[in-house]
Amino acid sequence: MSKRFADATIAVLEARMSGELANLIARHGGRARCIPAVREVPPADAAQQALTLLHELHARHLDAVIFSTGVGASALLREIEQQGQLPELLDELKRVTIICRGPKPATVLKKYGLPIHISAREPHTTEELLDALDEIELRGQRVALLHYGERNTRLVTYLQERGASVAEFCLYEWQLPEDTSALSQLINDLCSGQVDALVLTSQVQVRHLFQLAEKAGQAQALTEALRQQVTVASIGPTCSEALQQYGVTPHVEPEHPRMGHLVKALSAYLERQNQALPRG
């Protein structure tokens, strides 16, 4: 935990944007070791789910659509485009209230000329989304909810308690990589002190890492390593809460939940730690 950033080996579990994150680390002089902990897999009925959503829109059964992630928004647009009905989907979406949990789904939708009516503030977790939804009337409304890679039970319960009926869709699922050998080796290296820092950008990365560690009987050793040997950088509150469930408090969490801010905060932390070391 005392190395300068330029000397540090930094493990990255991000999958989709690992190259971007690795480049950010390299710009600061660090060495990224990229080992994806998650893959996003469409369920077998993804096309049917997308068509069902389009049918609900076309029949005027929906008042609002909530997009949890950019991946989910892109999946919906892609599935409907493959069915040759993208113009119809875009027209129907313009008739309803569009709600985004964060900037990523908003960016995807804006490229298609769709208006964003409600957005959660930073750090764009479910908590901030609920705050945004507190401001609108939901009783008697029918809301389509595009989940992230698993069901957001808290959001569904909130909507139902507010008097809305909810149509749920999940167009991709979070799964472990098909080959977990590299991730298992990383756990060994974390436990043996061969990695200086670990960068985490989602709660599911945390869960998958500890799932494999538990399977190998290394969960306690991993917790101790992340407490005492490895600098842990978490992108935001949801990821940090997942870590805390395993007894780990991250050393670094940036003011803004973005990769650039995360790498900058980690670099600054490691430099401070290095400067605090006694000089011989």
C-alpha cells in the first residue's frame, strides 16, 4: 500500500471499458492488469421481451419507461432494430416519460433524438433515482422498468408502494466469465501481496471476486489482503457497500463516480502514502 503509482501493479476487473481504464492508468504511470470479472449475456428471450415492451408502448399501456443502464438501453434498441421496427419504437418512446438512472442510458437515448425527462443526480445509484421519482405522481401509472444485469427488487417495491404497476424487463444478465482461471489466479496474487491496488467499478465485480474466493476457501484471506496489503479503489457508493458486506472498506472513492476521477484519486492516494513513508 506504500508504492508510488508509477511503480504499482493495478488490477482492473472492468470488462466493457477495460481498455479505457487501462489507458488512464498508463497515463498516470501505473501498470494495469486487466482481468474481467463479469460478462453481460442476453437471456434467451431477449428479443421477445423487447417486442413485448414495444407492444405495450404501441397499445398505450405505458406512461413511463425507466432505463437503468446504457447497456440495457442499447440492448433494447438493438433487439428492436433487428426486428425492423426501430422507427416505431422511437416514435412510441417519444409519447411517454423517459427516466434514466444515470448519464449512460441518457447518452444512448439522446443519440436517437429521445428526450430525457427525469435523471437521477450523482452518484446515480438507486437511492438518487428514488429521490427523483419522489417528485412525480406514480399512483395509477404503468411503468416499464429495464433492469440492469439482475432484478432491482428495491426499485420494484418502491414503485408498487407508490401505486404504480410495473412491467419488468431484463435484456442482459450478469454472469461470471466462461473461463475463471485468470480471476482465480488474481485472487491468489492479491492474497500473496503481488498486486498493489485493485480498481472496482461495479458491485457485481465484488460479488464475483468473493464468490470465486469462497469456492476456493480463500474468502477470509482475500478480505484480510484487501484490508491490509492492497489499496482498494471503488468507483462509488453501491460498489463500496458491496465491499463492506465482505468486511472491506475501500481506501479510495472519488468525488464523482467516473473512471477518470477514480484513477486520479487512486494516484493521489498512493502518492500521499509514499510521501508519508519514513526516509532512510
